[in-house]
Amino acid sequence: MAKSKQTVTPISPGGEGNDREKTDRENVVRRSVRFFGETVHELRRVTWPTRKEVVQYTAAALITCLVMGLLVFAFDEGVAKIFALLGIGV
């Protein structure tokens, strides 16, 4: 079986191409408006945390960061002391 050849029609700047570009732009605008509308709809369906929960979650995050920071500091100081005992200068 022989494959059929596809013909490509060039788009001229003053002709049919402008209509297509206009349609593409309209589609982009229409899709963007739809996207933001759906986003607002979904955000209205979200169960937002209460003020008390936000405070609790924030406190838990800050305490976790503080503990992790202290662990990293302790590890760094321990390695530095071990290097000092071995005479390795860093």
C-alpha cells in the first residue's frame, strides 16, 4: 500500500492565519476564565482550619524547626571537636 502525501497549506499573514490566531487567542482567554472560575469554586469547597488549629500547627512547626536546628548545631559542634582532637584543621 502506498502512503498518501499530506499537503501543507502555508498561512499568509493577511489571510486565513489571522482568523485562526484570533480564535486561538479567544480560546486561551476562555480557558483562562474557566480555570480561574473552577479555582474559586474549589477554594470554596475547602475545609479551612480554625484559628486555634492554625496556632497549634504553627507552634508545632516552629518547635520542630528549633529542635532540628539544635540537633544540627550539636552534630556540627561534635564533629568539630572530634576533628580538633584528631588534629585535623578545617
